[in-house]
Amino acid sequence: LPSSLFLGALALMIHFAVAKFCLLRMWRPSPDVGASLSSLSRNYFFSSSLIIHFVMSAYWWSGYPFDNLCEGQNTYNFCNQDFLRSGIFPPIPSFQPEGLEWMTESQATITGLYAWTAVVMVG
């Protein structure tokens, strides 16, 4: 146990010495980029992130519970719940195969909201 205390103290001293050297000798103040970086980020990065969020959330909500099972009459049948790989856009509940519906009422509502919001944002 005491030897690990000395190793810990040695590691902290090395870390302090390296950080002090970097702070005083290597690191320089950052260049002045002005308001161009923030406007670029606000106009393009956040907008595209929001669009991607709504599109992917619509697909994830449509595929829940991700087990590819649809309840039939006293049986469970295979059904493809993956609208993303099927190439279906928007993933609205009406695109479910007839007789193989898997979405609950609340899931269909939230999927529809996300899907139509994604359509508006993309279009």
C-alpha cells in the first residue's frame, strides 16, 4: 500500500510539471475567429442536426419494439418493422403492411408527428 502512494505522488508531480511546461512554453492564445464561426454553426450545423434528429427519431419510433413480430389471431408472425432499410420515407403508420400492423395507438401518434415534422423540415 505505501508503494502505491509514492507512485501516485510521482504521477501527480510529472503531470504538474508537464502541464506547467505546456502552459508557459507551448500553448498560445487562440486566434480571433470573430462571429463567423458562431453564425456558421447556428445556420448549418444546428439546423442539419435538428433535421437529422427528427428523421431518425421517426424511423426509431416506427420500428419499436424492434422484434419483427406482429400479433395475428392467436399467433405471432414475422413482419419487417424496419422502414429505414426498406427505403420508406416518411415512416408513417399507414405504410404498415395490412394485417401485420405492430404499432400501438400512442406509438402511431408519436411516429406520425415525428414523420410529418421531418417531411416539413426536409422539404
